[in-house]
Amino acid sequence: MLARRASAFARSFATVVDNAGVKVAAIDNGQPTTAVTFLVKAGSRYEPKPGVAHTLKNFAFKSTAKRSALGTVRESELYGGILSASLSREYLALTSEFLRGDESFFVDVMSSFLTSSKFQRHEFQEYVLPVVEAESTAASRNPATHALELAHSLAFRSGLGSSLFASPHSHVSLDDVKEFAARAFSKGNIAILGTGIDSAALTQLVERTLAGASVGNVAAESKPSTYFGGETRVESHGGPETVFIGFGAAGPVDPALAILSAHLSPQPSVKWSQGLSPISAAIPQGTSVQPIIMPYSDATLFGLLVQGSTAEGVKEAAKVATKALKESAGLKGDALKTAVAKAKFAAASSLDGRDGILGALSTKVFVNSDASIEATLASIDKVDATAFSKSVAAITKAKPTFVAIGSVQALPFADEVGL
């Protein structure tokens, strides 16, 4: 059954290069609504100055040569659609969700941002900068988000280590944003992903809206990622005590890490049960441990986010998590089969929603790689006990990335949890 569904998914989309020079991938399962995402290599790893990518993201759907910011809002609401923008370390994503049949308007709205944004000074000062500041402040006050930002900085330093958020000392100017946009909005840096729309129809729309437009041909460049690791501590109050234990590696994502995450995850398969994770039964009450995999085009950061109400509880939970992580190298037999099955289910179920589908396509579309769930499940199935042991041993031998946020006098150091 799963194989048949995977095959159906694999056949239901195609990746092409259209006349405008951008890649298009779409999947249509007959749903009544459509979503289209313009994916641009304008993430923080490509920014020439800290905070520029974050600022550019907040210029999305402001005034263009075709319509004002207010006009975009009014027309979008007349169609009943939703516009959004998000930023990752590699991509700026512009997304529109709407009723099937309204794709012409919404594709045009997103295309116009790439081809004719005005970048007006009053919008920069009155709308963009206040939102940038608010988002940065909210991120710094969220211990989990703050820990992951610091972890990336320690793990990769530059490139993938660049923050998603502009700091109060960034001093990004309007000219900085214009120059970054001029380089990023180039044909080789753009991919268009769709759900609920035929690939041929989306390709035609892209040809019409981008062909002949003044979109450049400068490819986004970033140095290849190198993993370093390190340790940092930040005093913080008002949120849960937080520790992040991470390890990274350069190169393509290893499917063994999905199995490792499934094995360590305390999330039970049956509600209200404790589950079989080596972590769930041993951590103190009031603490949580969350495995996190952050795959990128040329590196991966894997980690365990430990949080709790007390520093003592977090310290004990971090010890348990570290011990379980290191002992995972010996996983075999039924325990490995269970972890493989959980990893496959997590990969397959993520494609039940649009976010999962777009996430799967976004990691493959620029390199023309097979993005089907069938290929993903096959890669997980190929991991045997020997390969899994080697992968876990290799990643845990690297220098750890350790972040502590909260009561730093009481929170543990890396060597106190077994690292």
C-alpha cells in the first residue's frame, strides 16, 4: 500500500526549466485550493551584511510598479487568498494560497515583487524596520529560537551560521536591501513550487509573468559549509531553562540521522503512554527533550533541545539525552527496525500537508534531484546496523555544539553532561 502511494506521488509532479530560465515543480491531487511558492536563494547565508535578508523578507508584498502595498492587500482579500513570506538560512519563500482558478492574479503579485519592487523609503522606515525589530526581539526572548540561532553561529560561523534575524546593531540601509535584491532576484536563483495546480499550467504562468522581465543572471554564491562546534552560555530570565546539544557535518544529509531522531524521540506512538524511547522514561518530570534535524544543501545540524522549569532538571535530562545519543551507535535488531519504521512514517506523513511537500521539493529542485517520497523511503531502508553505527559514531566524534540559556550559574557545562 505504502509503495503504491509513494509511486503515485512520484509520478504526480515534474521538474522542468521553463523559457524564463527558472525551475518549476508542481503536484496536483485535485484539491480545491492552490498554493504557489516562489523560492529564492536569498537566505541569510547569502547576505553580504548581517540583517539584510531579514529586512528584504519584510519588503515582500510592498509597493511595486503594478500595484501599491494597500492595493495588493485589497485585491488579495477580494480573491479570498493569503500571502505570506518566510526566511530560512538558504531561501526566501514567497507563498500565496488561494482558490483554484485564481492563480493568474497571485502568480503576478509574486512575480512583480521580483521584477518591479519600488523599495520606497517611507515603507522601509514606517513598515519594514518596525517589523524587523519586533521579530528580532521576539526571537531573542524565545529560549528555543535563541538557542538554535546561537547553535548555528557556533556550528558554522559564517554562511549557515548567519542569523535569520537582524540585530539591533545591524544598521541595514535601504541601499543595502536594493543591492542584495538586485543580485538575489536572478533567474538561476529562483524556483517556483506549486500544489493543487498542473505543472504545465504553472509553467505557462511563469513564462508569461517573468519572460522578458528585468531579472538578472547572477548566481547566488556562498562558501562551502564547514562544521566547527563550540560552547556558549547566555543569562536569561522569563522562559524555560534551555540547553541545546548538537553535532554537525558537512555534505549531504545522512538518512541515518532520521532514524536516530526517531529512536531518541520521546514522543509515544500511543497517546498517554510512555513510549519506548531510551529518553522518555529516564528524564525528570517537568523536562522535555526534542530531537532536531536541520538539513541544508551542503551540511546538517543534528541536536537535542532540552528544556525544563529548573536548571537541575535540565542538567539531569541533558545527561540522559547525551548517554542515550552515544549508546545509539549500538542499535540493532528489532530496536533498529522500530526506529526505521518510525522514520519512514515521519517522512511519509510529512507529505500529507503542503508545508511538507514544499519542504521536500525545495531541497531538491535546484539540483534536479529525485524529490519523491519513494526515493526518501528507499534511502532510509538502505541503512543497516553497520551503516547506522558508523554514522552515529562519526557525528558524535565531532566537537559538540553546546548552548545553555537561562540561569547559567546552575545550568551544566558540556563536560558535565557527558560530552
